Amino acid sequence: MIRINYLNHRNNTGLGNKLFQNFLARALSIENNEPLENWLRTEIYAGKEEPYDDVHHDKWGLAWPHINHNDSKITVVGGGTNCGYGDEYHQNERTIEIISKHKDSLIKDFGERSEDVCPQVFVHARFGDLVDGNRLDDVCPYEHYALCLSGFKGGYIASDSPNNSVVKALCDDFGLTLYNGTPEETIIFGSQFPNKILSRGTFSWWIGFIGSQNNVMYPNPNAYSRWNGHIFECMQDWKRIDDPRHMDGLDVDDIKRINALTRF
């Protein structure tokens, strides 16, 4: 039996973190042919209007029908994990290996967008919580996106800070259209593009992982803190983009002319 113990560490467990927990639990369920308990946290009924009357609440406050398993027989994903896939967030190479193995069963890809119908590149730019938390060393600068956008003209950009000056500059300089949707809609929309430019964090990683992975570009973790670096670097077909601010003698105008680094 597989169970998810949902987390809200520091009240900052975002969608990207939750997706790692949910997809690992489902992948383990498929891999081991074990049931996954109420993974969408719905109330449990027996097909009647009245709730099923043989229900108990576990130590996490979730309600289950009585099952013939004691806690030692339940594999827990999330807090208090005993599943053997790392810590409670499960953001590691082994987790990525098993969800990649079962990706076709786990994810309905939403189709690649035709270049004849819309622009071909999607950009995700994260600023909000990093700037608010003074984690400026984890923020990708304008130059990262400009380097990746070399050779593109027109596309979409999504950001948690749509009014950020970098977002506005990228829209002006590269003809990008701001996409405004819910987090779930943003992942679905961005996943359809054949070229994706990522920022830092798990939310951006999922945009890269779902859908087309023909040309996924991500910032070199060595240019920032090592936060989340491993989940990007184990994606062998993705393209690591070095921090252009550390390239000797390179200015923004040079960056915009560098086509060979991102289009191969």
C-alpha cells in the first residue's frame, strides 16, 4: 500500500514540490503493483449519500476505510518517508529515473504546438518568492534569458512577477507575449512548446519535463547556489546554459548575437 504524507514545510510547499511527491507515489504504485491510498485526498463514500460508516482517521488526519494493513506495511511518500527514495521532497536522480520510466502512464502530454500556429519558444522566469526572501543569488538575470533567446523572435513568457523589469525588457527586446494563467495552466501551456527556457526551481523543472524535450535550456547550477541543481543536471538531453555574466568580454549585445550556443 502506498500513502502520501503531504507536506507544508515553512508554509512554502509549492506545486513543483507536490508534483514530485504525487508522481513518485503513483510511479511506485505502478512499479510494485500496489494500491495508492486516496492520493487526491477526496472524502471516501460507499456509493450512497451517507458517508461510509467504517472509517478511521490516520495520524495525519486523513480518513480511510479500515484496511488489512498495519502501518509497517504501508510505504509512505512525503514526511516520515520509508520509501527509500531520499528525503521527503524526493527530488533526486533515482526519483526522476522511475517517473521517467512510467511517464507515459503518469502524464498525458498535451501535444507539440505547431510553429505555423504560434511562436515556438516558451520562457519561464521566476522572481517573486526568491526576491521577497532576499535569495538574490538564486535569481536568473536578464542575460541568461537573452542568451537562450538568441535566434528567436516571438514567443511566450510566464512569470510569478509579470511586472518585473526583466520580464518587461524581455517582452520588448524579443517580442514575447506575457502568458497569464494558473500554475497548472502554465505548466500545461508551456509543456507544448518545442523550445523551453527555464529558470530555477521545481516548478520550472516540470515545465521542462512534461511534453516536448527537444530543446530544454536551463541555467548552470554552478553559477548560483546548488539548490535544485541535481534534478536539472541528471536530465541528459537538456542544455545547460552558463552564466553569460561570467563570460569574459561578453556584453548584452554580444549575447543577442550568439546563436550557435542555443540552436544546435
